[in-house]
Amino acid sequence: MQALVIAAHGSHLNAASSTPAFAHADTIREVGAFDEVRECFWKEEPSFREVLRTLESEEVFVVPLFVSEGYFTEQVIPRELRLSGFDPEKWDSDGTSADHVTLTASDVEKTVHYCGPIGTHDAMTDVVVQRAESVTGDPTVGDGFGLAVVGHGTERNENSAKAVHYHADRIADRGRFDEVRALFMDESPEVDDVTDHFDSDDVVVVPLFIADGYHTEEDIPEDVGLTDDYRTGYDVPTTVDDTRIWYSGAVGTEDLLADVVLERASDAGASVQAEIEQVRERTRTVALATGD
Amino acid sequence: MDDDVLDSLWLAADHGVSFDGLHVDRTDETVHFETPADDATVTGRAAFEEVATEHAAYVSNWFFWHERAPTRDDHWAFCRWLEGASETPVSDRHAALDGGVTRSWGQLELTVSSTGFGERRYALRHEADADEPLAPLTRYDDPLAARQLVKHDGDGRYRPLKTATNLPTGWVFDDLLPEAMLETVEYVYPATIANWYRERKGDLDVTHWRETAARQTGIYGLVSDLDDEAVGWLAEACCVDSQCCKRREWDLDDECDLDVPRSEGAFPCREPCSLVVAAARTVTKLEREATETYELELTPSEKAQLETLVDAVAEDRLDEIREADFDDGANRYRVRYLRTKLFDDGLPDGHS
């Protein structure tokens, strides 16, 4: 038997933090890609510490629902899962290229394929683009539009910004949008001045965050100037300094993200190609149907 | 009795069946059939079917546990425990299952019933709803629904701790097959079956406070500084029956117990949870402050009121205090009065 474990942060304070993990897990359950699919959390239950013992499968693919490589993917998750002999060096990553490593967990007799975070997978680029399509309701959005990929950014972890730049660069290379920028909350260039970074009349702003919460629902809308008070809400689009801002909310809530989870497991050896196609088909249909 | 059942038992008897008091051995056409109350040796399939039918309770029990019950060790053990299989003979259990056998699991009430030959169905609800008729309860059949159901308490407040004692009421999963029941329990109280089973086997891997604290990094690295007495206060604040359904099995370390009562919960707590670690971070920082002396004058009633107020918050009693119950020291108007009288200008400064 094979299991998929989606490892997410969760929250002690925000009930919606686990929503993307549940939603993407359910999408993967529906296509029957694994014998077992289980969500686990740093701040909720089952904890990283105890999730493996809840599974029957002897082979487990663990995919972190995190946006970048760093503290959680390199220290917290492997430590809490008790992955014997894990060392970030085994990933041989440049900050965005962690793929997978196969280990055993010391408290259970299971083989664990520990994958890199979903945020740095190439397929995530497509999710950012689809997020732009969803928020504009336009499956061909790009011409006449700018796209801002927004990250938290932190001086403490250079990889946090690398993931944002990685996808911004890949989207820019495709030439679909007139302008593409990587912007940040806690480092330069800052999202506060989003309109200074674009000439386009329309700019889609996609936060590279997993779940909607304090940063994506309160900080960024206020920093960007969509609203003075997040509690009063804002329109999509909202005109700021003569630029229409199409703010999408967290990319992690996009249905297509389930595809990235499966891609990570597939890269680690799971036989899920057919299910990947099914998930792409389903989530594409959802995006076009809802246009949100 | 279905042909499928008879075929299964006939085949299994070739290697010998010995389960829950039923013994069946077959050599070619000769079958020895034995239960605690009876034994018989018969020849031929027709005679076998006749004697099997006479002992339908035993055959039904064998069929469920070998053809329908979950095979995974911990799940099997949990289902056996639910119906008291190890302490209740089949003859008694068979009758009891007709009416339903009930066990508590945290705040859950689990009922297993016999719903036909070799079949079981399971019902889950909040124990507070145990005596309610099913009609007013919202019925569910998809285990995944339990994830959202237990996310908030009855007042709509987010529950970050699944085993906290504020499981919402008003719902029931009333007709689940074994696997669906196990999945639902897993969503309501994650990992509790796995850890309960480890404990029953005698290999629960308890991680005590000091080891848990030493493992922490980042913003939680400081919790190792919390002194032993404060760890006890923390356990008493968070890890007692009134707050959590788990039974604390962790202490300071292997040799040094916390002087805090353990709960009676059905399932163990094998290490401080993330909520306790997060609370420890806060109190570790608070405990770094030196004490100072503050001088303020209170009437005896005001002193008692402050104690009542602290108690009311600690026991989560505020919602129960009636609007005009001025005799209750934690009544909102009483507290507002106290604030106006004593605290409007702030409390006096302290001194070392």
C-alpha cells in the first residue's frame, strides 16, 4: 500500500489555515491516486509527530504544503517525522531545487519518500498563472496585463525570496504577460509600492502563500492600497493610482495546486501519471466554470 | 444462513477454526463442531449446514471477524474493544449487539450494533446527545465531514486542539461500516487509536517534557528554560480532565513525575502537544520577570470578587453568568463597577 501525506503548517488561531490542505487532499482522494491520503500539521492534529503511525501503508510520500525551502522543510518536518539520517545536503538544492529523498522513520516500519515543498516545483508556475486566470475570469489573460508574484520575504531565509523570483522569472520567460515582477512584504522591492513597478493599466497580484489568513487577507490588501481597513473589504479589481489591481488571494487555494502535490509524489516514484491528468482536467474545469 | 457464509466456514474448517469459543474441524466430509455449550460430530455438507445453523450466533460472530472486520491490528483491536469481545462470551454479546453496545471515547459515544448475519454497524455522536432521539440530530455518513464538524465548538469558536473538551453537539453518524467508523474517529480524535493500541501492547513511546523541550528550535527553543514547578502548573492548566480528553502519560522525564493529577481518559497523551509547547513559550517569557510588590487596598468582598473573576475565566464560566446576577463576582456589571472604582487610573506602580 502507498500513502500520501500532505504536511501543512496549520494554526492555533485561524480555522481556515487547514482549508487548502483538506481541499487538495480531497481532490487527490477523489481520483484514487493513493490507498491512503492524510493531512497533518505543525499546529493542528494529526501532528507531524504522530501522523505516520495512523497509516497502514508501508510506503509513504510526504509532500510539504510550504512555499519555500527552509526552516520547516529542512528542520521541523524531518525532525518531527523522525526521519532517520535526514540532512538537507541530501537534497543538494540551490534553494529551489529540492526534489525528494528516501528514508525511514524511527518510530514506524515504513519507507518515507520525503519531497521538496510544493512552492518550488515547476508546476507551481502554472498554478500562479491559473490563479491569474481565475481572478480575472479570463483564460487568456496576459496581453495588456502585468503580474506581480508576492512573497513574504525574510532576511533570515534567502530561499523565501528565491521561490518567488523563480516563478516570476519563469512566467516572464513565457512572454504571456506584458510585465512580471517579484514583490515582497518584508524586503525590497515591496508590494506597498506595487503600482510604481508597473506601466500596465491592469495588474494581477498573486500572493505566493498557501492559505488565506492574516498576511493575505489583512496585510497585503491594506499595504497595496485596496482598502484602508480590510474589514470593509475591497473590489476585484480595485483601482489604485490609476491602475486596476486584480488581487487574487493566496495561490494555495487554487484547485490546480493538487496537481503540484501529485507531481511532487510522482517525482519521488509514485505511479500517479493518470491521476495527474485527471486532476488537471478537473481543476481546469472548475476554474473555467467559476471564473473566480 | 447464506451459502457464502457456509462456504467460507466449510473451507476454513479444513484448516481448523478456533475463535471466540467456536471450534470447527473438518476432515473430508466429517466435521467436528464445538461451542462452550455444545459439541457434535456430523458427516456431510447437509448435516454441517444444519449444525451451523443451530449455532448461528457463533458462526455469525466468526464470519464478521474474518470476512467483514478490518484486518489492521490496531483497528481490529479497537473494534474488539468496542463490543467487549475479550470479556463477553459470544452468547451474551450476540444478544447485547442486537440492542447496541456502547463505549465512550473522549467525548464520543460509540455504539456498535448487529444489523444482520455477520454484519455490524456503528454510530458516533457526542456523549451529551446519547439520550437524545436521533431526529433532532444532524445526520452524516461521510467520514470526511467530521473534519469540519469538529473544527468549531458549540459557540462557533475555533478548536485548535481536537481532544479539548469542547466537542460540539447536535450531530450523529448513525450507520457506518467498520472502516468508515474508524476513519471518522480518526478525524475527531487523530492518532488516538494508534497510540491506545501501542499502549495496550506495552510499547507506547512516551516523550517526556524535558526531551520535548530540548527538541524545540526557533521561537520555541526557549521553553527549555521553564522551571519544573512551572511545567507542573502548565500541565495543571492544560492537561487535566476538564480541559483535554487525553490521559497525560508524560512527565518531566522517565524518573521525575509531575505532581499533577492524571486524567482517566481512554486514550493516552504520549508527549506535550503543540498547544502546550506554544503556551510554554508564553509562560517561559513571563516567568523571566522578577516579582515586585504592589500596594492597593481592597475590601474583603473585592478581594473575593477578584478570586471569583479569575476562577470564572479559568473555568470558562463567563457565558453562564446571568445578566443581572449581581451576586456573582464575575458578573459584567459587577466587574465594570470594580474597574471604575479601582482601575480607572491604573494600578499603583510596584517596587522591588
